[in-house]
Amino acid sequence: MVREISVAHLQRKLTALLSEAAYRLPDDYLKALQEAHRREAAVLGRDIITLLLDNAALAEAERLPTCQDTGMAIIFLEVGQDVHFVGGDLHAALNEAVREAYRPLRKSVIDDPIRRQNTGDNTPPIVHWEIVPGHHVRVRVLLKGFGAEMMSRLAMLPPAAGLEGVKRFVVETVEQAGPNACPPVIVGVGLGGSFDTVGLLAKKALLRPLGTSNPEPHLAALEQELLEAVNALGIGPQGFGGTVTALAVHVEAAPTHIAALPVAVNLNCSAPRRAEVLL
């Protein structure tokens, strides 16, 4: 049976979701940050984490952005194959939701990477679609600041690089980012696919709640090993030194070609603005 969902309903839900993500950080992240405070060995590092927690509480209480860079709106839509959108232009509704949500927020989107004219309303968003079984729509958003985004990297490694090559690339990426990604970071790692999909895998890894592991045991083990290696770098909160450089490493993998070992690292800063709703 086909289920009809009005684009106006989706637009209202998306506007609220984006607005919430701007000022309310996820509970799993706040829990991880509190745990990081207990684990951080450096006094200055603990003081910085305290400031991050205080900032998060103030932002939520006052409904203020948790960071001045409210980023680009990245929208992930899982659409059930039995859903029919009705009542208007779906893409126009997504743009309008972003436009409305960003009225009180910083506008950071430009219309062309060369001419660099600000669009004035933070549109268009980046939208990723996935068709899934069923009659529901799952909407997930990231408000992705570009301090951490600029520190992200992608490589098409040869298969001979193996697991050690992957680990070296991930750790080197975090090391090169240093304080510029606003640690403690969340490290999204994509493995496999092709040039155009491995980066998306890395970004989707950032959607996973902290405290959860990849269901594949070998990938869960890799996540833990990478987390330990990254934290051994000593970069620490905001780059001032310490034992907590990353709160988590999340790995997502996909089938790939026999001739390649694609790997991408997408970093999220100490203000991971994400939220989701099921329609």
C-alpha cells in the first residue's frame, strides 16, 4: 500500500530538526564528553572539556548556536519505496526548510567555488537519497562546520597497502589536522566503494551514535585500535595536549574493486550537530 506524505509536512519536520541540531548537541555525545573529562590526564585538557560542556548547556538553555560556524546542511533521506510525496516540489521544500532554519544562523554557502557569491540563506543543502523497503522516511541531518571538513582526506590506496596502510593514513590525517579540526574529534572512516562513494561512507560514519561499534567484529576491532592510536598522538582537547584527541572512530565499509583500497577520513569537530526524525 502506498503511503502519501505531503512535502509541507516534511518541510516543517526538517526545519525543526535543523534548528534543534544547531543548539542542542546529541545526548550520546555529551555522555562521551563527560566520560572524556574523567579520562583526560591533562589539567588544561579537563578545563577545556569543562568549557565545552558548559557551552553546550548554555547553548541549549538559551537556544543559541553551539558554534558560530553553523556549517552546510547535509541531509540524509532514507525513503521507503512505498512512499509517495505529494503537494508540491520536494526539492523546493528541502531548500525552504534550510532557508527558514538558517534565518537566525550564519549563512556560509556560496553559489560557485570560483565566483564565491554568498547565496544569503545557506541554500542549497547537500542531499543524499537512499531508497529502502517500507513506507517510512528517515531524515538525518548534519550541520557540518568546515574547520574539521577542511582537514578531511581521501586516498585510493593500492591493495598492497593493506590494513597497515589504512591505519597509517587515518592516524596521519588526524595528526596533520592537529588543532585545526577542534578536537576532541569524531573520526569517520570510509573503506571500499569507489572514489565517489568512499567519502560518503566516511560521512555516514559520523551519523552513528557514539558508544556503538560496527557490527562486523574485524571492523569493530579496527575502530578500537585506531582510537587508541589517535589518542596516543597527544594532541588533546583543542590541540593543547592531552590524552583525549578523539572521542570515537567509526568505520563504514563497502565492496570495492580488486585493484583498489579506497579510504576516506571525515572529521567532526567538538560540536557534532546532528539529529534525526522518522516520518
